[in-house]
Amino acid sequence: MKIERLTRKEILGLPSYIPGKGIEEAQREFGIKRWIKLASNENLLGPSPKAIRAIQKELPNIYLYPEGPCTVLRQALAQKFSLPKDRVVISNGTGNLMLMIATAFVKEGDEVLMADPTFLLYTNVTQIMGGRPIKVRLKDFTHDLSAMLKKISRKTKLVFVCNPNNPTGTIVNQKALDHFLSKLPERVILVLDEAYGDFVEDPEFPNGLDYIKKGRQVILLRTFSKVYGLAGLRIGFALGKEDLINCLYRVRDPFPVNRLAQVGAVAALSDRNHVKRSFQLVHQGRQYLYRELDKMGLFYVPSQANFVFIDFGRDSRKVYQALLREGIIIRPGYVWNYPTSARVTVGRMEDNQEFIKVLKKILKLGH
């Protein structure tokens, strides 16, 4: 029997999400032992030492199921954000939370509004549920909220706003987002993805938590993968009104977050010094990359995230392959229909310096 007769029609034309190339994959392919991975926006400072110690202490208990409700971590997050714990849900990374949101709210034929380009998973989770992604092209590499408002219809169910946006690193400011929300119908849920919010320096950046505390129709997504350096543990959380969060609990896995992730995240929350050091690493790295890219005459989008979107002025796949041969992994822009551009994670200073050194050699721009 043909698979087309067995599977749901919504997934037949759905491309698989392809993440940035991992170090292990690159080692197998190229045989180079030392790699600099600037493809997936990880915190290259690593995790908090407190998180590592908590995980080591918990290791003997991995024969036990984890606590399903994540009570200790929920309480820690509720206390951090001054919210009741019933307004917090934790799951296996924000990607899983996006699927939970689509599962809970998107019906066949519903429209889900998003920027173009933005995080690719928004499209995937929409199509899995039979929804229709409505994409609005960025304006000056930033969400065009005015154009997005014009696309709101009776079928619109969700709006995804990635702030700062992935892959461009730009933000929607407070005034623009306030206006957008004031015009958004109450029946439409705004999903505000602040995965990179901890790296923002712009004072005009809106704090999504304010909308949650005001009871707006908003689900706020945040993650432990970026500033906290716990990407390998897969742990994210959503904040929102109690009725919205309750819907997410209805479609949540019984044990979505493993024991090590839970204790590691609790410990990471308590290490403010590590968060500060992570922020400083990104701030200093961005400034260094800007200076060097300016000297090289390359266009880039000023970023509020821990990555920079760079236009090489030539086929980024070729630049990507040349960098791979030198032991450096980036994310080429063809996946977002920017064939000459790439997204480059801000790493440790030695990582950034090596990237620039090799890029100059590849582009033959001299030293």
C-alpha cells in the first residue's frame, strides 16, 4: 500500500526541519578534529558551573521517571517573573511548545501569520495541523507589522512574532508592538518568541512579560538554550493567561522534560553572574565582528541577538563549504532565500577572530 494512503495529507508536502550542521556530523564528513561551530546560535561560553554540578548530583537518579509537572522549576520561574505558577508551562524546548500551541489552537483551514523570513518551525507546526501559513516579507530586515495587520482575516488564529527575529537579529520596538496588539482582534493569539531576548541592548525593546501581566491574548516563549547555555538538554517554557496555559497542558506529554534538564535549569536560573558573562561575551563579539566586517566592506544587519546576518556578496553555499574545509560551521542563507547571505553565531573572541581570519582568506580580501 502506498504511504500516501496511510499518512495525513497535511504532512505529504511538508519539508523536514533541517538544523545547522553539528560538530559530530562535520567530523565524520571532513575528518577535522577541531571545529568552531557558529551555525546554531548556542552559547559558546557553555553552561553555568552551578548547572553542571546540579546535573552531576542528579545522575544516579536517572533510572526514575522525571517529575511530570516540573514543579520546582515552575515555582522558580513563577517567582522570577512574579507570576502564579499556573501561568507557566515547561516542555522539551520551545520547538515542542510551538507544536503544542498549534495542536491546541490550529484547526484545518485556520491561518497563521508570520514574517518572511523568520524561524522555519512556525511554518512546519502550522502545516502539520492543516493550517495555512500566511507570510509577510520583512521590511528593512524587520517585521512589517503594518503589512501583517492588513493580512488579518476571519480565518486568522495565531500570529508568530520572533523578537529578536531569527535569522536577521532585528527587533520590533515597544511602540510598534503596542500598536499592533491594540489592532489585533481578541480571537487572535499572539505568540511572542523571545528566545534571544536576553541579548537585547536596545532600550526600545518591549518586555513580553508586561503583556502577560496585563492579561493580553499573548503566549510568551523563552528558552534555556541560549543565554543559559543548556541547548543540549532541550528545555523551554511558555508564559500566558491561565486559560491559554491550561490548553497547552491538555496536549502536553506526560514527561516532557528529563530529570537532568529540570535540575540544570533550576541551578542555571540562580547563576546571575553566568548570565552577565554570556551577555558581555555577545556584546563584545558583536562589536568586534562589526568593526572587521566594516573594514572588509561587507554588508551586515545590526543585531540584537547572539548572531549576525552577513551578506558575502557571492554564493553563500560556496563560502559555507570553504569554511567547512577550514573547520568552521555557519548557517548559509539559502534556507531563507538569501543566497548570498549567512547567519553567523557570535562566539568566544578567539572563535570570532578565527572566523574573520579564514573569511578574509576565502574572500581574498587580505589581512
